[in-house]
Amino acid sequence: LSAEAEQVSNHLLDPMLRGSIVLAPEGMGKSALAEEVLRRLEGIVTPYRIHSSPVLARIPYGALTPFMERALAEDMDSPLVVLRNIRRFFRVRAEAGHAQALLVVEDAHHLDEASSHVLVQLAMSGELRLLVLSRARSTNIQELLSLARDGMLSRLDLQPLSREMIHRLCVQELGGTVLRASSAVLARVSGGNPLYAKALLDGARRRGELLQRNGSWYLRALPGALEPTVQDLAKRLLASRSDGERAVLEAVALAGV
């Protein structure tokens, strides 16, 4: 992800932009990319993390409450008052000498509409920068995506890892030579998803399906039962789909396609 991290870092420092939005399915490395970007920008920006979730999505401004120190219950009825409170939070820190604020919005697809609107207003004002991480399939980030369409945010769609990238990942995780035929199998089974590939790798090694002989790692059998981490990932992915989409996916799975 070094090339992507360099690209996003440059965009976050571009005075003509207000930040960057990174889109990809779960497990594709959005969080790892964000960590590398923050490492590169250490001392240049002050990062603030926003963690959205399905629970917070039911609460107006739920993801932004850490930045509303003086807000009262009745303030939540006024978007303008909420915006002023959040601006005050960052203005106080800027006046104290903090570097420019960078809001890292994780799981932005879970943002409530009110929070998304406030983030758009903050970005348009130029008071801070946004690094938005989201799944591509989400109706909750349309207003943020509109900033990308208008050229105010850069947009990066993370693609599945190539067979060569999965091979390098295997070498990195196993710390030694890996037969390319074996890494190719993991690339095909994982679909280029790095989180899935790592889980398959760990499971195969634990079950003895992945062995090291004469200094090289190789698969002696196809990866077997799914690890709990992979099962959890599959459950989260299915939970985010509509009833119709889940029905299609279940039919495909039952058909063994």
C-alpha cells in the first residue's frame, strides 16, 4: 500500500483539496492504509478519529459527540449550533498551536445523515482535512461522495491484490520462500482480499495444510475449514447486504458456484 499511501498523503497536503475518500470492501486494507498515511504525516497534521457504527448511526451526530464538549441536549435540535460547537472544539486547539486537524472517519458507511452533513460543512470551510474510509456500497456517504465529484476530495478505490501482491504478502507473513503455485491458490481462493488471505494462511499453517520443506513453504492441500476470523468477516459482509442480495448470495453458495 506504499504507493496508495503516498498518493493519499500528497492529496491531504494539497491546498486545492479538502481531503481524500478511500473506498473498498471490508478487509481490503483501508485501515492499514490510513495508519501508513498518518505515519507519513506525523507532526504535520493532528489526527482525530471518528468511529462510526450501526448503533451510533441511530443517533443524530452520534459519531461526532467527542467534539461537542459544551453541547446541551437541546443543542442537538439545531444543526447550526452543533456545527458551531464542533468548530469551537477545533478552533481552541488550533489557537493552542496544534497542527491542522485531520479527521479520520472510519466505517463512514455507518455515519448518520446529520453527521455526514456536518463533516461536509467542515470540509467545505477549509478548517480541517478529511480522510474518509468507507465501503463502496453505501447510501450514507452520498453527500461526501459529491465533494469528490466536485473535485474537493480526492477518491481512491482500493482494488483486490494481484497474484504477485498476494505472493509478496505470503512471503512477508511466513518470513521465507513460498512456492508460487501455493500463493496462486491462496490468491484465487481469497479473491485478492488481504484480510481473507491472511486468515487462510494462518489457518492452513495451523492445520498442517501449509508446510515448510527445504526452506520453502508450500500447500500440501487446499485450505480447509474457515477460521473464526473469516467466518466473522463473512457475517459482517452479509449483514450489510439487503434481503434480496443475501438471497442471491445464499443461492450461489448452495449451488457451489
